[in-house]
Amino acid sequence: MIPELFAQKSITQDERMQWWRDARFGMFIHWGLYCIPAGEWKGKEIPGIGEWIMKRALIPVAEYRELAKQFNPVKFNAHDFVATAKNAGMKYLTITAKHHEGFAMFKSNASKYNIVNATPYGKDVIKALADECHKQGIKLCFYYSQSRDWNEPNGLDNDWDFPAQRDFQKYLDEKVKPQLTELLTNYGPIGLIWFDTPMTISKEQAQSLKDLVRKLQPECIISGRIGGGIEPDYASTGDNAVPATIIPGDWETPATLNDTWGYKKNDNNWKPAEDVTRLLFDIASKGGNYLLNVGPNSEGLIPEASVKILSKVGDWMKINGECIYGSKASPFTVEFPWGNITQKPGKLYLGIFDWPKNGLEIEGLKTKIKKIYLLSDKTRKAIPFKETYDKTFDHHRLKIDLPSVAPDKVLSVVAMDVEGEPQVEEAICQQADGQVYLPGVLAKSMKGDKAVKLNFSSRGGGADNWTDPSTTLTWTFKVEKPGVYKTDIVTSEKGSAESPTWQGDHLVKVSANGQEFQTKIVADQKVYNQRSHYWSKIFSNGGTLKFDKPGTYTLTLAPVQFSQGKLGFTFREIYLVPAI
Ligand code: JFZ
């Protein structure tokens, strides 16, 4: 057991989270017996994520367990795994110690169904990884499926083998707690425990797991999916889900490189390294961590395609890592069409996806800029810029004279030395191209005269569960260039990554500056969202609005009637686009 003295060491939440906040980028590893069937069972391709094959194909426990006798990943090399993560710029590694299938990838006295006792391989891969992680300075973390266990009559969710009657507490006491104790005792300091799919775990049960982790390793972080309503140390978004905006507090997006977590031989739908790099920056600019998955195969190798993508991301990180590690969310709440912003004390970093040909204008930044340069430029040559303030309009504008060619086609970083904490204007500003961007997250949402909160935190960044048509959104914004504007009402797809869905046909009313129109939400244009990959943006063209003189205006979006369906109105933003 752990000596009392160690167990009682007290630590503040900020201290506990510090390494994780600095890290920003980690490797997820889904590795278990499911890598042997690799998405195929008895010659048939099984749809869905690879590590769910046991449930998707309703494989009886007795048959599935036979896989252990074949598991012999002789090409596994702990050094290479950790080096792949490190070379990509990742600072931590979270490996499935036990996934829903119930098989332990470590030596366990609590269950002989583990890699040391039940396979010809016979070696503890977790131990090898622990040693390498400690050697190479990468934090080792464990994923542990605390509720679902398809191998155990008392674990949750195997209803094809086991009777409905279960003693879940017995499973927690006899498998989960002893295994967590092993994981937190035998492998040195553990960065975090990633619990998952809590299902019906009770508050007391979840609390007892949290207490156990705290007792054994007070510094160990507890992830978002512990369940039972128990406060985790940070939140997890839905899988692959990138929010549309800054989320306060600590959070992480767990994401795949193709469409599965556990290895599937026929899944070659790899995300381009470009998208992954941009997602990394975008997630950091919203204040989150990116936990990016690889699924090693039955020989013990990380797929070549994954290694290649990660090494490209690593090339970018070697030049630009400064804008990611230890960074905080953008001082602006919203995404920009050209990219996004991260910050550190005295610095702002503009991550530019789409390099402008004629320089970049930032609207509404009040901070004094001392110097601007490209992060990729070792000489840090100063880039010319001009900050102006329009008194009558109370508006700050920064014009940066960027070179005409992007230093990096994927994502160029412009660094700015700034004076003091960055401050931005409260009012929404018209962008240099004349567009006014009204994101849901910046709206005041009201139900009658009561303020209500809509969430824009999951999947494609559209409103979650907006099914109450009596909620209205209002924005206040400045128009500098009078004229007629077209409106685009943007919603987002939602649902699972495998089959995103969308719901239209809502009737809404838009009013501004004494004008109003009603419009039906239809899919006029579907636009790939590189920030959320699976869930596209859907543009619905609304009516036109006239703003006849420069000034401050308000616009209200009021649902008239929602169509039938469970997604509701997945509203994301409105664009006002100058009509020429
Ligand atoms: C879970 C697992 O079932 C899956 O196998 C994988 O390990 C993944 C990382 O986590 O799946 C989930 C859990 C939660 C959500 C989506 C998939 N969610 O909250 O959107």
C-alpha cells in the first residue's frame, strides 16, 4: 500500500491541472483484443467503431476470449510508441488499460483476463510504456472503462450473454477498484485516469472511485466521464466534437485520425495532417486540449498512415509549438473566418488558415502592440502594422502588412508582442470585408423577460437541444458601411460522427432596424467545416436588411415554429453580407 504520508499530501486544483494545461496536446491509444478481428468477424465486415466489435457482432464471451490466445504483438516497441507521440509534439499519452471488452492490457491479480496471464505474448505493455514515458518525459495516463465490461456478468452492458440481474457493486469491488489500485500503484506517477461511458453508476459509486484515485495519487487528474453527477477535474466534449467558441474551464476534445478508435483494417478514411494541425490550433484557441487517437494493430504497430500524419503535425509543432504549449484561449470569444488566436502573457498568436493577399485587419482589439513577427522567422524581423482608433465610432482597428505569400500553407502563425492583458471591444464589429458575423454564443438569449442559456458546445458547434421556440436571440453590433445586407442563417449538422444528421424546415423571424422578414430554414448550401470535420455547416439564405447610416444596431432572431424532430434548431450564426 501507499504510505500514509504520500497519500495525505495536499495539492490545489491549479497545481493538479498545471501540467495538463501546459501540455495542450496528447496521444490517445485504443489498444486491446479488438485489434485482432480489426473490424471483421467470421468473414463479415462489422460496421461501427472497431473496439465495439464484441457488442456490434454480439460475440459470446467464450468465443471472444479465444482472441487472447492469439494475441502476440511481437513488433510492439514501447520506445517507438512514446517517440511517435513525442515527435508529434504531444506531452501525454492515455492508453486503454481496460476497454469495454474487459481485457486488461496490464498484469492484474484482480482478473487473469490480462495480457500477461492470458496471451502467448505474456508481457506487460503498460509497464514497458510506463518505463519509456518516464524516460522520455511524457506523462502516462490510463483510460479505464469503469461501468461497461462485456466480459463480466456483473459489469454493465453485456445483455447477450448474461442475465439482466446484476450485482454491479460486486463488480466494482472485485474488479474495478482492485485494478485501479494496481494501475495507480505499480506504474509510478499517473497523469490522469480517463473514465468513460458511466451509464447507471450511482453518485456514491462514482464518488468512491474518485476517492480511491485521490487516496492513491492525489496529483492524478480525473477525466470528464466519471459519471454519477460527480465533479470531474475537467470536461470532455463529445467524441471529435469541437465547440464553436471558447468554453470556460478545463476541457478536452478526444478525437480520431480516421473513423475508429480501435484498429480496423479497412478504415482508411484518414484526416489530412492539415486538418489535424488546424484543429490543434483551433481547439487551443478555444481553451481546450486535443487528445488524438491511434489504434495499434495486432502486431503491435501504430498504423503507418497515423505515424505519417503525426510526424507532419510534429514538423509544424517544432516551428510553432510556442503558440500552443501553455497558451490560453483567444481574447475574442469567436472564431474568425481566417483562423483563430491564442495568447500567453505579453503575447498574442494569430493562427492563419487562409492567408490574406492584402494584409490582415483585426477589428476591435484595444491592446497596444509593440511588435509583430512571423513565428517561423528565426530573425523575428518586424512586420509593419498600424493601429488606429476612430473616436466617433469608438472603434479600434489593427492593420498588419503581412507578406503576400503565406510562410506555411497549412497554418502560419503571426506573433504579436503586446502591452498588458489583451482587451477587446464588447460590441460586435464589422469585419474588414464588410461582413458582420453574429454567432449564437455572443447573443443575448431570452425567454420572455427571462435570460436563458443555450449551449453551443458540441459536434458542429450548433445550439444543443434548442427545441423551445419561445427562446429568442438578440445581438448588438456596429455597422460602419451603410447599405443593404443579405442574411445567411447558419445551422450545423449533429448526431454521431458515423452518420451526421440535420433538421431544417423551422420557421424563424428576423428583425432589425425597423425591418423584419420570416424565412424557412432550408439547406441552400452545405459547407465543409474544417473545425469539426464530421458536421458540416448548412447555410440558409434569408431576406435582406438595410442599415442606412453608420451606427449601432440590434438584430433579433425569433423562432416562429420548429419542425418536428429531436435535434431542434441547431443554430450556429448569422452572417450579414454586403449585397452588391
Ligand atoms: C466512448 C467509447 O465507447 C468508445 O469506444 C471510445 O473509447 C470513446 C473515446 O469513448 O464512446 C463515447 C463516449 C461518449 C460520447 C461519445 C462516444 N459522447 O459523450 O459524445
